[in-house]
Amino acid sequence: MPSATPILYNQIMKDLNHPRRNNEISALDLIRRRRSIRRYTSETVTAEAIRLLLEAAQAAPSALNRRPWEFVVVTDAVRRRALSAIHRWSFMCADAPVVFAVLADAGASVHWVEDTSAAAENLLLAAAGLELGAVWVAIYTQPEREELVRRLLEIPDRLRVLCLIPVGHPAESKEPRSQYDDRKVHRERYGQPWDEHPGNGRSSP
Ligand SMILES: Cc1cc2nc3c(=O)[nH]c(=O)nc-3n(C[C@H](O)[C@H](O)[C@H](O)COP(=O)(O)O)c2cc1C
């Protein structure tokens, strides 16, 4: 078990071992708790936690189950510092004890961006579940950023670099949120407002 204060981890394991009718509540809770965390304590992330994060990432859906993803796990401080200098919003890589580089074999699937994005999101959610802090650092779609990461981590030409994900124990806390916005939802056809309470007297379109 990871050393991260694993309240949600314990809950998830309990749910998995003893499925409850309201499992989906803890899944939603986890989704709401995931926030971009950019400040970390100096505490290391255990090998078990790293393994759980990689398992979660690789449990993602992918087109034709091609699983085009690969990962480089970076803990070396010199390499992390170099990653932190790649662009203005990659600074977190210096302080996070571990940085995941999310790679894709673009030749293996035309859906490599979606597939590896699903893996990255799974990793972010699993980090939230382990009460670790993490954030998506964009590399794709900037070729010059990709080239820098490629050189720093000695990544072969056949692989693309989607993003970096620094992970550590959070040194900042953010409120869970849903960002739910009714205006983004349409009923049956575009432009017709979604009604939270169907069957309340409105006729169907
Ligand atoms: C494709 C993508 C690229 C992102 N790139 C960066 C980045 O380079 N640096 C960063 O600090 N945050 C980055 N983020 C995180 C967003 O800024 C963050 O998700 C957004 O502000 C919403 O905040 P939240 O994650 O706390 O809900 C990225 C997120 C996505 C999905």
C-alpha cells in the first residue's frame, strides 16, 4: 500500500472487494477531487504508488485495444530540472519527486492522441485517489518542446511525446469541483436546452 495518506485508496479497495450499490458516488467524488496540483512537499512517492499509477494509466480504453502508450518514469533530479525549463508552465517538474513522460507509438494507431490522453487522465485520477498531487504538462502539440523532451529522455524517433505528469505529495490544496454547466448540454438536438427534470410537463421534441 502506498505511504500517501490513502483514505480514498482504502475506500476504492473496499469498494472493489465489496461492491456497493453506491460505488458510483466514490467514483464521482474522485473525479471532482482531481485538481491540477503544482506544488509538492519533498516527500518521495513510493515504488508501490508509482506502480499503481502506471497500472491505472494502462487500464485506459484505446481504439482496437492497441494500447499505443509507453511511459518514462523520471526521478533523477538533473533530468527533472531540465524538464522544468522546457516551458513556462513545466516548472513543477523540478519539485515533483517523480515525473511521468507519456509517450505514444503513433504508427500503432491513428487514435494515439485519444488513447494516450485517456491513459494520462487515468493516471491523474489515480493520483487523486492516492491523495497525491499531479498536473498535465503539455508537450504535444509543440514540436520544439517534443524535441527537447526526446533529447533529454533519449526517446526513439518512432515515439511521440504527449505530455509530462509531475506527481508528488501536495503542498497546496484545492476545492473539489464539478464545473457543471447546463449551457453545454443540449436535449435531443443542438440548441434545445437540457432540462434537469425530464417529464415535468414538457412534451418531447
Ligand atoms: C491538454 C492539457 C494541457 C495542459 N497543459 C498544462 C501545462 O502545460 N502546465 C500546467 O501547469 N497545466 C496544464 N494543464 C492543466 C490545466 O491548466 C488545468 O487542467 C485547468 O486549468 C483546470 O484546472 P484543474 O485541472 O485544477 O481542474 C493542461 C491540461 C490539459 C488537459
